[in-house]
Amino acid sequence: MEKLSAYMAEARNRTLPDNVVRETEHHILDTIAAMVSGSELQPGRLAIEFARSYGGEKIATVVASKILCGPIEAALANGQLAHSDETDDDFTTGGAHPGCAVVPAALAVGEQFSISGTHFVRAVVLGYDVAMRAMKTVGPGMKETHPLVGTMGATAAAGCAASLTAQQMRWLFDYAAQQAGAGIGSWRRDTDHIEKAFVFGGMGARNGVNAALVVHSGWTGVNDVLSGPNNFVESYNPKGDPAGMIEQLGERYGVVQTTIKKWTTGGPIQAPLDALENLQKRQAFQADQVKQVVVRTATSAAYTVNNRDMPDICLQHLVAVMLIDKTVSFRAAHDKARMQDAAILRERAKVQLVPDEELEKLIPVRVAIVEVTLNDGTRLSERVEHVRGTPENPMTRDEVVAKARELMAPVLGATACSKLVERVLTLDHVKNVRELRPLLQSGS
């Protein structure tokens, strides 16, 4: 606890390696893009209306609106926006979407205390670091890890943005631990993605900001929640080692271990889409030339994306879209009406999803095998071990920017979008994160 709290308190002043700063800028941009595009989806629209109704003091920005409100409400709304769908980042090992909670929390508290862009980046990095280590340390003992990751990461980021002392970080970590186990798996039955957005993004961001602000105002707590009776680790994972919370701190950065999704779809669909794109590059074919597409994925992945009602997490539907469009845009992935289109249904009928026990053994790595049979008997096959955007196969800055533009330009306009991209990718020149506000705002 002594080492962890000291590291957390010093994070705001700690110089980061250039590659970590660069990757963090990518994740901040990707998360902001998810917030902006989320404003056009039902969970995001409801989040903005919530902030408009219950906003409190005008301190923090609600993205893609003109609303200013209290930092706790802003964090909740922006977290909800960031996970309005499956656009935001996730840990390569699965079970966690850190950015949708960490970035909104750091932004809200950053606006509260008018921190610099460099301070903001360092707060976000700390959030990913703590979230990843909490996931590895206590996650194996929990059925639901998304609230754990969101709350622990957002709390660390918010505490850094609030410039808490080492002693305050001890109490802050205690408040994070008290909230980390909230959430049950019922979100899987939420076909509107509203509750899921709250569990993954809004709740963790709110928890983190709330914890940081009460400690900043003078609240105290347990001095060391990593040891003693009913401590954080033994409560969730009796076999866990608290030392996992400080393992390779300052050497192994969580943000570098986190995937930026190339496709704005559910995680298990990323590899099949990559495979189809690779096949098209190797030997172009048209949809009407295809007789059958067999997609093999891990059994758990197949369960998640098999013939779902939501287009962005329905594998058969998105494979059909890919066959026709040769890509899957954000618009196409969220066009529910197109699920009934005759051309799509014709291609969808060709798609067979096969749960594969051998691929299940490779989890958390999501490997997929796609086999395409053409009408003339030609058989094409592609195996994807690491999807585009993973640490093993990272997206370039140009690819990250292209994704962000696709998501943000329709909402903010091309000019404002370009200015926001440029600002986020040069946060070291931002003296006060409130300078981002006019670039994040839209609508009314």
C-alpha cells in the first residue's frame, strides 16, 4: 500500500516514455470519438438528457452537447456516452473496457481543477495501470470484472487529476475497493445497451469522481485496504497476492496492453472481419460469387455474437454486410433496419458460425478462422491470431485518426473534428483541459 499510494501520488509529475504518451493520446482520442458518436445512439441521448435535468454546478463538459454540469454528473454522462455501443477500447485479455470510465473521470476532475494536458495524460495512464492490475489481482475471483476495472481505473485517474497526496491516495483506494464489486451479469439481457453502458462506463466514472472529490474535501477511510481483516484482495480473490497491485509499476503500462478496436462492433466479431478483409486483399470476390462462409470462433465468443438482435454484435449480420460493402462502417453496424434487407438476408443465409472448443482453449486471445467457399469450388481460408488494434498488431496513428474522423465528423462537422483531433494529439501543449471544451461541444 505504501508503494502503491506513493506511486499514485507522484504520477502527475512523472515523465512518461514517448511511446506511452503516444498510445495514451490514441486511447483518449478513441474514447472521445466513442462519446461523440454515442451521442446519436439511445444510451447517449438519454445520458445527455440526464445531465440536462440533474446537472448541478456548471463546471464540467458533457461531450457532444452544450451542457455544463457538476463533475460527478458529467463523468456519469460521458461514461455512458463512451460505451453507448461497442466502439470503445478493451483489454486484450477481455472482461474490461477501461477507457469508457477512465477518460471521462480524468476529464471531469481535470476540468474541476483546471489541470494541464500533460497532467490529464498522466492521470489517464495511471487509471489504466491501476485498472489492469486490479483485473489481474482480484479479477480471477469475480464473476463480473467490468465494474471492477471501471471503478478502480476511474478512481485512480480522478485521484491523480485531483492531485491527492499519498495519504489521501490510501483513503481513495479504500473507497474504490468498497465500490469495485458492484454489478451483476443481468446487463447481458439488456438489448438497448443502456444498462450495459452504465455498468461498463457511467458507473465506474461516477464512482471514481465521487471518491476523489470526497477525499479531496476531507473524508478519510481505512489506511491500508490491501492488508488486514476483510481486505480488498481476500474479499474477492482469496488466492490473490496484493503485490500484484504494484507489479512492474512504471515499467509495464496498462494503456499499452489495451486494444483499440478497428471495427465498431463487439469484440468477438473483430477477428472474423479482419479475416474477411485479408481474404479480399489476397483474392477479391463479390458477394454473389460466395456459396458459403464458415466462421470458427471460441465457444464463449460464439455465444456472445450468435444471431443477436443488435446489429453491432450479430456476427452473421455483419459478415453479410462485409460481403456486400467490403467493409463495416459505424453507420452500417448500427443500421438495425438493414437487418431485414433482402440482400443482407440472402448473404446472411450463407454464414455458418461454428463454436470451436480448440479455439476456446486459446482464450483470452480471440482467434478466428474464416473459410469462404465460392460458387466455382474455390476454397479460401484465413486464421487471425491477433486482430488489428491489439498490442501485437497495433493500429497506426493514421488508422486511429481515420476511425475518429468517421465517428466524429458527422456530429461535430469536419472542421471542428480536425481541430479536436489535432488538439488531443498535442495535449502536451494544452495548459488547461478546459481549452478542449469548445471543441467537444455540439448541439444544444
